[in-house]
Amino acid sequence: MKSQNKKQLDPTILRTATNYLLPLLILFSLFVLLRGHYLSGGGFVGGLIASIAFVLHSFAYSTKHTLHLFSLEPLKLIPIGLCLSICSALFPMLYGEPIMTGIWFADSVAVIGGVGTALFFDIGVYLVVIGVVLTILFTIAENV
């Protein structure tokens, strides 16, 4: 017979590291999101980085504890992101431009730079990626 005495690992180190890494990873994901329409990066990569931050938090604590960090459940981020991306893609048609043409506002924002439809499209993709990844992983974690 196998011994039922499994050695429990102390999660103190992982929890302490997660408390510092979560905000840093979220800030880095926002940085990657905002530089995406000028350089490599964007909504997809930024969303994956943010998802990794929340998955790390769920490893350190629990899925339920991580879900309390959200004001909306991750599943609801998917339609919000899709609507934002679709609206930003269709917005140029109001000005007689083809679909998904980049329209930029005249004034730029100090930290972000130029703001236009490409940024809003990336934000929509960012929300969709976070919603899809976390919904899948948290559903699997709850059923295991």
C-alpha cells in the first residue's frame, strides 16, 4: 500500500512572489498592448501576458480567489471585446472609408501616442483573449 502521508508544499514563497508579479505582469501586458499598433505586440500578446498573470495567481491561491479579482467574470469579457473590435472596424464606414481603415484622432495622448481605431481594435482583441484563455483554464481547473 502506498503511504497516504504526502508532504505538503508551503505556498508562502509562491504567494509572496505572485503578489509582486501580478501587478508587474498586468502593467507589462498593457505596455505591450499600447505599443502594438506601432511595433510588435498588440492585443493578442498583451492578452496572453495578462492571462498568464491571472493563471499564476490561481496557482498560488485558488481559482475562486482569482475570480474575485474581476468585477465581471472572464466569460463576459468575450462579447465586450468582440463588440469593441467590430465597432472599431466598422467605424471608418461612417466617414466613407473602407472597413478596417485606420482613423486617427488629431491630438495624441502623452504616454500612448496616437489614438485611433487600431488601438480600440487591439483593446477588443486584448479583452477577448483574456476572456477565452481564462474561461477555458478556469473551467478545466474547476472540473479537475
